[in-house]
Amino acid sequence: MVTLNTTTHRQPLARGNARRSRGFTLIEILMVVVILGIASAIVAPQLGSRSDIKIRAAARLLVADLMYAQNTAIAQQKWMYVRFDAAGEKYSVMDGVGANATDTTKIIKHPVTKAEFTTKLGVATDRRIGDVKIKTVTFNGVDTNYRPEFVIAFDELGVPYVYCYDLNNTNELLDGTVELECGKDTIKVLVERYTGEIKVQ
């Protein structure tokens, strides 16, 4: 009578395979955690205080707000204005100029916050752009009587103009620059004549 051996024999794992399947020791994991902690402690504060990052964020915000005013003028077929207050470190988006440079009745509501559409720079509590300030605002009209001005207007086609409170009138934009500063860094936001293209320099 023939009997079959049904037991199987397992081959022992080679030493190299056994070592590879062990994983990391507790000491190795702790060392990685310590190294990551030291690296984040050194790098994170530098990222938070970098003026070039903050000033670029503020420039992007300014470009977005100017483009919003321009696009609203085109979409709603009415004049829109952006009034700058360099001394107060702020600017407002308006659907009219108001009686004077301090009149806030024409400031529109922000589409997201539903509050007055006024952006204030230099606010210490804003970690993103709190250190950024308005250095200069210069909107020059073709007519020399409109130089320099601090209000830019967009007509129903999105064409840029300057507005003068003293003359209570608009004039075709020759050139427009808003210069921002943060620490040693400066950046310019330009509004092109005719096209109204808004870009960062």
C-alpha cells in the first residue's frame, strides 16, 4: 500500500528577507519626528515674515478689486470708480463719486462679505497683508489739469479714466500706477491706457 505524505515543508526565510520585513524601530521614527520639528521651527517663522510674499498677495488683491470694478462697469453698463486714500492706507470701490473725497455713500457692497467694499492695508491683525502699505497712487489724465489724481474710473466699455473732485469731471487716462511697499520690497500695479489692462510690474 502506497501512502502519500500530505505535509508540506516550509523553507525558512533568508536572513536578508527577514530584516527587510521588520519595519522601522521606535528610535528611527522618533529621530524623523525630531528632525521635522526642528526644520519646521526654523522655516515656518521665516515664511510668515517674508515681505515679498505679502506684497505679492496684496498686489493680487488690488488687481482683483480693480478688475471687479472694471467688469462690473461692463456688465451693468454704468461707470464704476475706485478711490484711493494713500494716507489712510485704503481704497474703495464705488458706483458714483459722491459729494467729496470723504463721502462714503457711493461705496458699493462687497459681493462676498456684504460690507462696504473698502480694502484697508497696513492692518496689524491681518497676517497675510498686514505689513503692506500704499506708497504712492498716481493716475494721470491726458489733460494736464488732471495730474495727479487718486480716483480711477471705468466706463461702460471698461476704458479707464481719471476723476478730479476739483473739476468734477473725468479725463482719459494717460497712465496709472499704484505702488505698494512692505519692508524693503516694493511692487507696482499698472493700469494701461485705452485697454484698461491691469498688470503687476
